[in-house]
Amino acid sequence: MRWTDTYEIVDALQEAHPDVDPMTVRFTDLMEWVLALPGFDDTRERCGERILEAIQMTWIDEQ
């Protein structure tokens, strides 16, 4: 899984953090959570605010 695999990331985040409201997650925490996901294989340096925003928005939409 890489930063551009938004839907896979969101599925994994929903499983790992089922009781979290994605509207309340700080981008710094979101980045750490994604980096810690099993099967995630990308670098911190390839991530930016736009990617984190896309992940957060998708997570909100998928609720």
C-alpha cells in the first residue's frame, strides 16, 4: 500500500480505529497511523498535506 492508495488506506484505518471521528484527527496523527498500517510500504517524505487531506475526506465520506 502506498500514499496514493486512498481507499485501501481508509479501509485499513477504519478497521484499526473504528471509534475515531476522522474530522477530529490531526494530520500529524493521521500520518503516523498510516505509516503504522500493516502492508503500508511508502516513505514519510512522499506524503504532504494534500494527500492527508484526501485520505481524511475519503474517510469522512466512507462513514
